[in-house]
Amino acid sequence: MNIVTLEMLKKWRRDLHANPELSMEEFETKEYIKNILLKNSIEYKEVLATGLIVSFKSNEENKKEDTIIFRADIDALPIHEENKIEFRSKNDGIMHACGHDGHTAMLIGAVLETKNYYENNKVRFNTMFVFQPAEETIGGAGLLVTDYKDYFSKYNILASYALHLNPDYPENIIISKEKEIMASATEFRVDIKGKSAHVGLKYTGIDALNVASIFYQELLKLNTLNLKARDTNIIHVGKMWGGNALNIVAQSANLEGTIRTYKTSNYNTIKENILSIAEGLEKITNTKISVDFGEGYDAVFNNKEEYEIIKKVCKAENIEYKELPEAYLYGEDFSAFTKISTINYSFLGIRNEEKSYVSGLHTPTFNFDENILETGVKYYIGILKYYNK
């Protein structure tokens, strides 16, 4: 790195970690990034309510407006931090437990390094940096590429890249794979309306809790009865509740869950069968059942060309690379960027057992050694140099 130091990266990460904000509430986070950009005379575009885009134009002829994108997510999670560190979250019940503070710090570093690169080299391609809100909830990536479709359409976007911290692998290793790397993620909610009655006159009521239990058992059968055994799919109910008192037949009950899959055809099969379960149970139990499916995220598929590029970049930059043996069933809204370009989504290892940096994503003790942030910046700039060599 020529401009950015490890101390700068550490400061940015720790400032962000101490002041986390939830999805679409990242106003102070946006201002923090803006202030760094302004101090370095870097222009930006504000997007959505809390996002930013930084663009650098090629200084050689580029009639096609060929462009590459780097993206970082900036939101935190509703988790109470348990780390005993001096930069612990000041916002009670909110924590950067998924590494987005690190993602943001690396992208800030990459922006400053890119500015220096453009000022001192002939550059044939535009480079765009996206600080994206709301990855953890409503899918900020989808909102961004939809609401700013006209903006992105001005460019010939060759590829979009993203990097995510990963505690499953040792520090400073880049991990990726071709094709599917993250699953689609769609939330669903089932509302069941029965009929209330005193338990002494149970036969006059319609027990919504009983129907909910049947619905749950039917969901468990979907994988084995309706989908290929070799395909990886998850239909999970994480919440189920209902009723008002122990001596009253439950008038209502609810289930909430998530569907994870790599294939659109499997998702459609699951959705159709859930609706069929609801329709059938309505008929045999006289309940009213409604099923609501959230917008969800599509599966993340890495394009072959960009996958080969990141491997070459790791070799050129002396960054250790490791093939991911199988895709994760996490959800990730970066898949929305496929609407504007091909993509590559990779991981940066942060595991260090000697320093006890072993906690998983979305846990209250998630943490990492900031030395890995230098590798992330090096990786981004390596991609930039690859395109302009």
C-alpha cells in the first residue's frame, strides 16, 4: 500500500465498530465515510438514504465506459456485544457482528489507494466503489440496483466484486469457488385463524395451535417427498406461537421461517407445496390460513471469468488462495448485482486460535485482528491493476 497504513485501517474499523447502526439507519456511518472522502478531496454520490458511491473515471480513452465495481456493506446487527475491548459498541443492543466494519474500512482504504493509482498511472477503466446499506435486512443491494438503474446503465459494467470476512479459515487467506457460493434466502410467515372456545367446550372451537403443529410437520416432509435428495435445501421454522391462555382453545397461531436453496426451480417447488399445505389444511380443519413470502435474496453465483481473475490476482499479489469445498447456506444480497454485471463474491479468512478470534458470524463475541484489513485492500487494488495491466 502506498497511501493507506495499518494504523489508518485500524482507526476506521474501530471507530465504525464502536458506533454501529442498523439497516437504513446508517446515517452517522455515512457521515463518517463522507468526512474521510472530503478530507482526501474525493467526490461521492449519495444513494438511498444512507449509501454512497465513489467513482473514478479512466484517464485514457474509454468510449464504452468500461467499469468495475467494488462493494462493501455497512450495516450492523441487533446483537448485544460481549467482547471486552476498548472500542466495544457504544450503541446497546447493536453490534458489527458480521464484519461489516471491516468491509467498510477495507473499501475506504481501497478508495484512497485507487485515487493515488489514478493520479500516477494510465488507467483504461472506470472504477466504482459502493458503500451499501441494509444488507442484513431488506436487501439494500436490490433496492440500489433497482432505484438507480438509470445511473448504472450509463456504464458498461464488466464485473462487480465483494469480499466478506470469514472466521472458518485462517487469517489473510482468500477463499472462493466457481458457481454457487451462497444460497438464496427467503423468509415466510404463516398466519392461522381458528375459533376460540373454553377448554370445557373444546369441541365448539377450532384449535389453531393444533393446525400449526400439523403444518410444521408437513414442512419437515417437503425435502424428502418433493425435492431431489442430492440438492441442498433448507426449510426451517424458527418461531411458532399462538393462543392466549392455557384453558382456552387457541384462536390464532403463527409460524415464521426461512427457505434456503441454490436452485430457483427448487424454491418454486417449495413455495408451491407450502401453499398447497395451507390450502389442504384450510379444507380439513375449517381454519383460515394465509402465507406470506418475503422478497428474499437470490443465490450468489460466481462467474467463471471473474473467478479465474481473482485466482490470478492472488498469485500476483502473493496472497494465499484456497478453494471453498462447498457453498454456504447463508443468504447474501450481493446476488442483486447480477442485474447489472457478472460478479465474484469471495471470503477473507480471519481465524486466529492463538488470539481467540474463532467466534462465528452473527455472534456477540465476533472479532478479528485488523492486520487482515491490509490483505483486503491489497486484494482490491490487485484486481484494479489486473484490469489495467
